[in-house]
Amino acid sequence: MYLSQTDVNALTDAQIDGILFSGLNETVYKSNFAILCGTSPEHVRIRTDIAFKYYKNGGAPYIVLSGSAVADKTVRESSAMYRQLIKAGVPDEALITEPCACDTIQNMTCSLTAVCKRTDIMEAESIAVITEPFHLRRALAVAKLLLPAFINVFGFTSGVREQRILRRTDERLKKCAQNEINILKDLISKGRIHDIEIK
């Protein structure tokens, strides 16, 4: 059975876990740049902690902080992430703020523009996509769809086991997980990404 064939509202917890949390990468692989996907200001710390772990372990010399003022129109997500990472000890020269993206697709396209302003993109060999576990499958699929094919794209996240468990009781994560499933199915129906087998 495939996601395109299912009623997303009838998926079991185990099936949702299989779609969103299986095979996620918590290993730090080095890249030329990393893209940190934005989120609402009250949840920025979750994502910046993951990005800090990636940076601290030698993941990439530069992190693009991508996000406009989406959930809170008074605060740019990129600015909130910048403040958190500076506070954590990441140097200013390692951070590239990208303040225009309003969704995951724009995280990739706007971040690519930001990277192009910093380097000859033809020399970039790899880009890491950093986000929370529930969001990584979609973010990585969108990145592979929209970033240049010659760039090796991979994902990084942290706390997969914890978020998988917390998703069952945390209202934000329940809502986010359902949203991810809906968007993944929509991308499949439009032929933008491959169908996902449900086991």
C-alpha cells in the first residue's frame, strides 16, 4: 500500500511513525553549507539546538537561517534563529540570514540564492538540510527536487526517538505530523516526489 492510495485520516500511529520518522539521519556528515528551516519563534530553540549540534560537530562552516515573519508577523524566523545561535556560541561569520522564505519550498529556493551570493555555486559539492525530525522527510524531498542536481543533498536532525514518542501527546506535534502527511500526499499526487510505501 502507498500513501497516494490511503485516507490520511485513517493512518495508524505506527504508519505515521514509519512515514515521518523511519530512516532519519542523526549522523553529522560534512557539507559546504547547511540550510536551517525556520519555524515559529516560540519553537525556534528546538531547531537551533539541532543546528548547533551539527555545527559544533564540524558539519558545515556556514548555516543559512531561512525564514520570514510567518506565524508571528512581528518576528522574522531567521532573526530569532540568529539570536539563539549567537547566544549558543556560533560565530557571526558562520551565519547567513535569509529573511524571505515563507514555507519549505521557499526555504530551499531563497537559501540557494543566499548561497549563490556567497560562493560560486558550481563549486558547492554538498548542502545539509537541518530541521526537526517530523519535518525532515518533506524538507529533504523538497531540497532534492529544487536544489541543483550536481549538489549532494542530505538531511540532519536530532532527537528522533524523543519526538516520535512525544508526538502522541503533544498537540503541536500531532498537528504538525498530520500536516506533513497531507503535504507529502499532495506532492505525490502532483508528481513532484515519489510515492511512499506504507508498511
